[in-house]
Amino acid sequence: MPIVVNLDVMMAKRKISAGDLAERVGITPANLSILKNNKAKAVRFSTLEALCRELDCQPGDLLEYVEEP
């Protein structure tokens, strides 16, 4: 998939656990795991906004386009 979610990188930089982030954002740990492991087919802008707010980052810090060969 050409869109890569770098959520784990930002979580490590901010030293926040998946459980804490899921609680702060208001999503289940299972849904956060789906995002973190690049298994999500879509993400709501409200979820993306909450992630950016809690991680103090921009959407481009979380999402990356990687061209497939």
C-alpha cells in the first residue's frame, strides 16, 4: 500500500504508550493497533485531528506516500 502510517515513530518520539494514546484520542486500542500496523483502509479526519493534537504533530508526520515499484 503506497500510504504508510508512521504512528509508531511519533509515539516513540513522544514516549506515549498505545493504551494511553487510544484513551486520549477516544478510540479503542484495537483500532489504534490497526492504524499503527498499516491495516486501516481509511481514517476519519476527526481521528487524525485528535492524533495530531495528542502527539503535537502535523498529519504529514503520521502519513507518508511511498511509491510502489
